[in-house]
Amino acid sequence: MQKISVLLFLVWVCFLFYAGIALFTSGFLLTRLELTNHSSCQEPPGPGSVPWGSRGEPGACWMASRFSRVVLVLIDALRFDFVQPQRSYVPGEPSVSLPFLGKLGSLRRILETQPHHARLYQSKADPPTTTMQRLKALTTGSLPTFIDAGSNFASYAIMEDNLIKQFTSAGRRVVFMGDDTWKDLFPGVFSQAFFFPSFNVRDLHTVDNGILEHLYPTMDSGEWDVLIAHFLGVDHCGHKHGPHHPEMAKKLSQMDQVIQGVVEHLENDTLLVVIGDHGMTKNGDHGGDSELEISTALFLYSPTALFPGAPPEEPKVVPQISLVPTLALLLGLPIPFGNIGEVIAELFSEVEDTQPHSSALAQATALHLNAQQVSRFLHTYSAAAQDLQVKELHRLHDLFSKASAEYQRLLQSPQGAEAALQTVITELQQFLRGVRAMCIESWARFSLVHMAGGAALLAAACFLCLLVSQWATAPGFCLHLLLLVPMIWGLAGVVVCAGLLACAGLKLDPVVLGAMAAVGSLLPFLWKAWAGWGSKRPLAALLPIPGPVLLLLLIRFAALFSDSFVVAEARATRFLLGSLILLLVAQLHWEGKLLPPKLFTTPRLGFSAPTSPPRHNGMHALGLGVGLLLCVRLAGLFHRCPEETPACHSSPWLSPLASIVSGRAKNLWYGACVGALVALLAAVRLWLCRYANLKSPEPSVLFVRWGLPLMVLGTAAYWALASGADEAPPRLRALVAGASVVLPRAVAGLAASGLMLLLWRPVTVLAKPTIGAPRTRTVLTPFSGPPTSQADLDYVVPQIYRHMQEEFRGRLERSKSQGPLTVAAYQLGSVYSAAVVTALTLLVFPLLLLHVERISLVFLLLFLQSFLLLHLLAAGIHITTPGPFTVPWQSVSAWALMATQTFYSTGHQPVFPAIHWHAAFVGFPEGHGSSTWLPALLVGANTFASHLLFAVGCPLLLLWPFLCESQGSRKRRQPPGNESEARVRPEEEEEPLMEMRLRDAPHHFNVALLQLGLKYLFVLGVQILACALAASVLRRHLMVWKVFAPKFIFEAMGFIVSSVGLFLGLALVMRVDGAVSSWFRQLVLAQQR
Amino acid sequence: MKDSDIKRLLYIHLSCIFSVILSIFIPSFFLENFSILETHLTWLCICSVFVTAVNLVLYLVVKPNASSKRSSLSYKVTRFLKCCVYFLMSCFFFHVIFVLYGAPLIELVLETFLLAVLLSTFTTVPCLCLLGPNIKAWLRVFSRNGLTSIWENSLQITTISSFIGTWLGAFPIPLDWERPWQMAIERKPNVPYVVELGTVTQ
């Protein structure tokens, strides 16, 4: 099997995963571009729209204001049927007494007694029906999706134009009381605000009682123009008890009293709006798009008469965002720029005027303003983003121009018939509804087909990894077939899909095309698996994972379905990792490998026969385990708390050194950080000294010797500058600023050149021609007496053989005049892992720079921890000399777990506000101007550093047991300056071959690499599959946008980074392999000459 | 022989479970305000004392291991003292393991230590009773092919399932149900007895 086909196969598997992730994402994560344009008073949305000179009036912008003040009572989760009276749903039957019916009696009373003053609507919210998204919609008039691709990810603050912004820029005083979500959404815009914590869902009363304490005094003080009161009790009651609970009746009665009280306090120029932001299901949850979740109540009341007619029997249905343009125009403000809602036309009728014509004209004016604004938004949006359908856009544009022209004509000749005005109104409404429908189509609808397809594709890819990693070790396994056939099928899938789409006249979607290609290429494989299912493969072969590891993976899988466990994943990962470590130690003991063998057998001189597997000292393995646990626990000290756990305190060590006030503490910490750097460097050099030869003249070795200390120096200097930048004397400011730009770039450049050198000449071997006979190195240990047991024979016979060999060779050499040129090649046995470790070290330094200084301690721990883990794992692996080589599942799972654990212990959390944005400014203190890929790369490298490092280091799992092989032998040889040497000559096999065993069996080596890659991809793939399933199954969950969706995004990004890193790591090992081969060839040529 | 051993084992385990149950109910007659959830520290103490006492008494009565050859008083005293030292050491060892697993170092130190004591009573005490203070014998029992009698088999199963029970007890901790029993780090290793009983009696 060739290397290139192994890599290609991995690329194909990665492509399957990517296609699945992309397909799922396209169905689940709805995206929209956020525009930051603002409507302004001076700038009307279109030409010549303002009739009857209202521009002259004070305080009027696009339209004359009807109300000067507004009270907005927002009752969270006020479902529409909560305002219905007690009545039976089926006529003729006695009424069912439901706790939530008939409790809001004051609304009914007002509607009956003052039909011209009040109106009730059934307002339809757009999914996702979560409070934050609804609040965004209710203020911007748009359809918020999960990712509003805006300029600012770091906070939740609304960047788009919105009602609150319009209020404040018009000089209105906005007073807020209630849910503290508003604090994040609108930081610092309220003239007065009373925030109450909304986190605890079980607390029904804190927010409501807090509001009631302030509501009436504030209303009476008159120090406000806009008063917003956001009550949370109903929502929390739904989450805690569900709507069918007596507690709900109490809560709604309380709300009824509130409304009644507010109505009594209203003055004539004030509008009262009572609205629910979303509904709830029968269980009291919300977030999805079922009828009960999206139907909410909207109640308007004005002390002066507002409506010409009596309310209809059945309340009208309006979209929830209609409130935005309506409120804006009623208060004489510009409609927010991004609004796509339609004004509620009947609010703009003239009540006093008896002339029906003017009423229709007023409605048409409001609608026309609204339509102009929406049309302006569409124009701007479609210029910036391409996700709206072009054909539909043209149709709507034509509709709008036609209606607008008609409206202008009617304005010129006001004596026109009322029928013409009605047509204009209908056309404008059609336009507005068409726009909304189009936007909903592209922004606010889960595509269940895409989600299910993506999840199925991910599951199939995992299955493929599992099966092929099983098949790979079987004899007669041919990768070419498994690679070529899928390619053909994939191409066929693409062609068929493209043809179908072209026939149907649909747009070619690259995501769907990719998914079709993936499905097509999977088909023959699935067919093969199906065919081989019944005949020869028992079920046990399909589940090759040993029981405890399988349980561990299952726990990881299941934990992603619970929001508590996702939030506590940092602790859970540490717990699982600790369990796995103890399990490994216990397993070693169970199989008798842990104990020193002398407990079982009598100690014997020269026991360690060269053929016996390396036996480890009991305390050695136990010490490794305890050391690992200690490292994991220490790394856990650098922990950032998720926001969902208020009781938890983040580690203070995650802040940069510059934030420390005390100079002494700062110096101490700085010393510790530089110490960690130096320790890291020293450890790596020591390791390389021990296993690889630092005396080799190869350029990459020279780089390790001289370049790495330079990088450490650069990093330390940069940290010194960064932590003490404010204390620099003014004369040196320019120098400091220059240095803080140059130093990080220099370190990164050094690392890049080091990697290049490593790729160019990866063989760090010192070849030394030795002339003459090789030293006789056979150490004969004394043995006397007749051999009594098998062990004795095992020991004695090779000794005799070797002795005879030496004798024979000595005679041969004496017969020749000059002995053949032998070459001693040092460190050939660790040539692969030396390259990987060098690459990892070169990667670490730039990544370290992107982190806060004190994280360097975590990186030191990371190296230590993986070193210990590798040793522990290697202790449990017995190498079968001719192959096949396998990497056990527990190694791969432990490695993946450790990657996750390091992600958390470097101060990350899978939520957007927790991303370390400062990383984008390392080396670029002035910002990046307009380029976006470079800061994204820097922030991404900071966030997924651990994924990258562990994925690149993955081949070490395969290589390490071979390295550990040398230790047993080294103990036997006594000379202090021991350098394990792998002889080129095949007959001198008494030296440990170490990684040369891999080279000797290239087929098995390639299979092992493939298997390693597939297993790692499987472990990661199972996680991403669990995230995808959790996000789709729990898409109605309260926490879906706060916990599950960010987790999925981070996991998907982490998977992509990991797979790329894995590919690079494997490619590096293969490059080294190629280089070693060519080195051998040169050596042979040199000998022949 | 084997059947009678199994019967004796069954009685021992039944009485252990009974003692755990007793430790829940008996103290409420003597102590005021006793409940598992609120005064969990007291309960942990009482439970470990009960289980230790029952174990000691039963093993003394049943005497599964052959009596040692020497029976001088000084030998017995040193043996007993050695047992005590081993028990304490195992408590400290478990405490260290719990802290390494993520238990807080300073807060809740008493809870953590009592949990270590409780786990020791479920694991170390039977080992001490059956095998005596002999680490090599312990290590032999807990490795493949190291069993010599049904008593050791039972010991192996009980101890391992106690560890697993303790391990399982950590799972409800992150859940946000806000129950008082979550606040106390209470993991109840008496669950494994039920699991293990079925295995032994078969």
C-alpha cells in the first residue's frame, strides 16, 4: 500500500465529514447579514412622500406623531389563549376550567366598554422563539437568526438600527425595568433602568415584584417618554410548572392587576402596548415554531379614541414585527432601517374625520412610507449579500414601483376615487407581505431535510471509519479499490444531482452538491458492508472497541445531550480523563504487567533476555498515573467559568500580566512564565539529546539548537514589553511600540522557517563512518551450572550463538586486508518521533504568543502530561515485531479527551463571548484595517490551539511504544555515555531497532498510520455527531441557542482544525519516511563507490 | 463446602446491607434533627462505624481464613495495629485520589475525608478482615488468575463494585436540579451491594 493512497483515503473521509457538517449547518444555522445603516429624521426613505406639510410640525419626522409617550408592558411568554375568556373549545359542551383561561379580565372589560380605544390582536412571532431573539425582533423589526453576521461577536449588543436607538436619538427618555437581558442588548442607552436577574428559571417573583416596586412611582413622576416593563413571571412559571398549573392562574391574575393599574395611571397622550414576546408549548417550553409557541397576544389601548369601528369578533392576526413600524410612525419617528414589518393600517385611520377618503389616504400614506423604507432596505441588503432570491426580488421591485407610481398620481389629483386608493393599499400590503415571506424563506426556517441528511452523513462517515479501521489489518486489504470506486460514484452523484437541479431550474447549491457527492461515494462502501454483514462478520467484529472505552465514548456521546453536562464539560472531561488513567493503571495491574516480575518468579541473574517484552517497574507505572492525575488537576486550576454557573469563580490567572497592579506580584509571575518557557525548551532539548542527536550537522538540528532559544528570548521580551508597556518612559514609547510589532512576527517567522527546514531535511541522523572492525559489544554475563529451565535456555542459547558469530566475523575480517566500511548511524531509531516532536515545539511557540502569558504554564503541563500519558500507554502495548502494528482504542480516546481538556484549561469555553479576541492584536497592535482573514486566523489559532497540537502529535501514539523499547535495553548496558545506535547492517540486530521496525515493514506501517487516522477521526466524529443530533433533537429546548448551537459550532470548527492537523502530522511522518529511504539509498551508493 | 460458603456469604452481605439501612433509621431515635440529607456528615460517620463493626463481628464469627499459626498476644496486637495503620493510610490515599479527581482542596475537606473513610470501610476493611495486612496478597487478589477461593472472589467483586458505585455517584453533580442532596458531595457506595448480591448468589 502506498503512502499517497493512505493520505488520499483520509482526505476522502474528511470530505465526507465536512459534507455532513456543511449540510447540517445549512439546515440548522440560519444566517443573515447585519447592516449597520440607520434611518434618520432628516432623510425620508423615498422621494416626495410627505403629504400635507407635516415636516413643519415640531417633533415630527416622517409622519406627524399621534402619541408623545408610550408604555410598553412586555409579558414574557404571554400566549394568545391566555387572554381568552373561560369557554369551551367545542360548542355545546360545558366549559373546561383551565387555569390559564379567563384570568386577564381587565382586557376583556376594556375591549367591551371602550371599543374605539382598544384592540386585541393575535400576533405571530417568528422562530426561533427565544427571548433574546424576540427582543431583537421587537426592536429592529427584522428576523433575527442565530448568527447575525455582524461586526461584533464579542457582545450581544444590538448593532442594527432599532426602536430604542431611534427613541434616544430623538431625545426621548427611555426608562426600563425588568429582565436584565436588555442590559446586554442595549448597553447604556436607558435614562433610567432597573434590571433584575433573569437567570434562575425557578424564581417566579423577583423580577415581577421588583418591577411593581418601581412601576407606579416612575409613571407618576413623569420623568419618561418611553417606559418599558418586562415581566418574567409567566415565562418562569411555564418553565417550572407548565401552563396547566394553579400557579399560572395566580401569575396571570397578578398581570391582570398590573394592566389595570397601568391603565388607571395613563394620561391622554400615552399609548399602552401589552405584548407577549413568544408563547409556550403544553409543557411550558419555547424556542421552536409550533402554533402554541408562536401565537402571542398584542393589546393596544389609548385613552383617546383610536379606532373608527368596533373590534371584530375574532381578533385579527398580525405578524409580531408589525409593532415596530407602527410604533415608530405613531410616535413620529423614523422606521428603523432594517425593518421588514408592515404597519397595522387601521391604527392610522382618522377617527374624527367623517370623510372616508381621508382615512384611506392616511392609511395609504403610512403604508407607502413603510414600503419605501422596506424597499430601500432590500436594495441595500441585496447589494451586500446574495442570499435572497433574485427572481422574487425583481418581481417585488416591479410591484413596488407600480404601486408607488399609482400612489404619487393619486396624491397629485386628490379627487381620485376611493376605490383607487384601496387598490394602492392592497398592492402595498402585497409587496410588504411578499418581502416578509421571502425573508422568512431564507432566514428563519429550519430545514429538517438538510439537518437529517447531515446527521445521517456524519453517522455513515463514523461507521465507515470504524469498519475500515477494522478491515485495514485484515490480509488482502486493498485500499486502491476502496478509493477509486468511491471517486467514480461520487462524480456520478455530482453529475446526477447537477443535472436534476439544472432540469428543475434551481440554483446550484455547492453544499447540496458536496453532500450528493459524499452520498454517492458512500454508496458502494455501504453496499459492501451490507453484503459482508451476514456471511462472515459476527457482531463482535463490528464493535472492536473494548468495553470500558466503549462505555467512556458512550458517556461522552450522551453527555452532549444534556445542557448541564455541556456547561460542565470542562469538569466532566477531567473526570473522564482521570477515570481513563486510573483504568489504564488498573488494567496494567490486572494483566500482571504492573508488578515487578520478581513477585511472581524468583529473581535470577540476567533475567532480562533480549527477546522478552519490556517489563516496567510497578512503581514506575503507578507514578506515571499519579503524575498524570496531578497534571490534570493542576491544569484545571486555569479554568474559565461558563456564564450559566454564577456560583463558580473563574481563575484569576487568565488575565494578562499587564492587569496586575502590584509590581512585585507581576515580577514573580513574569519570572514563572519565563521559567515555564525555559523549562519547556530544556525539556524538549533534553529529550532530543536523549533520543535524537543534537550533534548532527543537519540544518533542522542546528535550528533546534540555536533557533529555539532565540524564539524563547523573543517571546520573553515580548511579554516583558506587553506587561509593562504603560510603565515605559515616554522617550522609549516608539521603540516599545515598534518592538511589540516586530517581536511576535519575528517569532512566528522563525517558527515558520524552522518548519520549512524540517520539511526540507527531516532526517536528523548523524552518520559516522567507522573504519575497521566494530567493537565487540557482546557482554557475556557469567552463568554456571547446567541450565534447568526454559528461561535459562532462552538466555544461554543466544549468548552462545552470538559468541560464535563474533568469532567467525573476527576471522573473516582478519582474512581481508581492510575491513568493509561500516557506518554507524546514530538516532535512526527515533527519527520519526524526533521530527514530530520538533514540529510540535516549533508550533507551540507562536501559539503561546497568542495566549495570555500565564497560559504558558498550562502549555508546559500539556507537554508533561502528554509525555506521561504516552509512557503509560506504551507500557500496556506489546510490540509484535513483524507487524501488524495497531494503536489501541484507549490511546486514541485518551488523546482526544486530553485535547478537549486542554481546550478548557487554556481558558476557553464554547460560547462566543468567551473567545479571546485580544489574540487578533498580537503583532498587530493597530488592528488589521479591512482584511478579515488574518485576525480570524489568529483568533482561530488561539481558540483551537490544543486541537491542532494534539492532532499533529497524533502519530506519536503509534511511535512511542517503539521508543520505549530502547529503555529496557539501555538499562542493561552500563556505559554512561550511552547513545542508542541503530546499525545499518541488518545482521547486528542486538541493538534495539525501535522505529526502524516500522520502516522494515512498510505495508504495516502505512496500514497503522491509516488506522490511527481513522480511529482519531472516529472518536472526534462521534462527538460532532452527538452535537448535531442534540442540536436537532433539542431545537425547541430553552438553551438551544445559548448552549447547544455554540457547542456544535465550536465542535465543528475543532473537528476541521483537528482533521487538518492530523493530516499534516501523518504527512510529516510520511515525509520523514521518504527522506529516510532516500538517505539509505545515498548510503548504499556511497558504499558501492 | 461451596454451597455452605455461598450461604455464609449471602448472610454476610445481607447483614451489611441491613446495617446500612439500620444506620439510616436507628440514629433518629437518639439524635434530634437527624436526616440523611441535612446532617449527612453525622450519617456518614455512623454508617461507616456500623459497617466496620458488622464486618469485624461477622468475619470473627465466620472465620473464612485459616487461623494463623502463631497466636501470641503480641503478634495479634501488632497485627491489629498494622490493620489500623493500613486503614488510615487507605483513607488518606482515597482522599488524595478524590482531590486529584477534582474535589476542592480546602472547602468541603471534611466531607471529602468522610467519603474517603466510608469508601475505605467498604473496600479496605473487608480486605483487612479477609487477607490481613498483607499488600502482596491484596495485589494478587486484584489481578487476573489471582483468585484462590470463593471468599476472595466475593471480595474482588464487592470492592470493584464499590469503586464503580462511587464513580457513578459523581454523575449527578453537574445537573442543575438544585436538590439539597446534590449540594453535599454524597456518593452512596451501598448501591453496589445490591448489584453484587445477584452475582454472588448465582
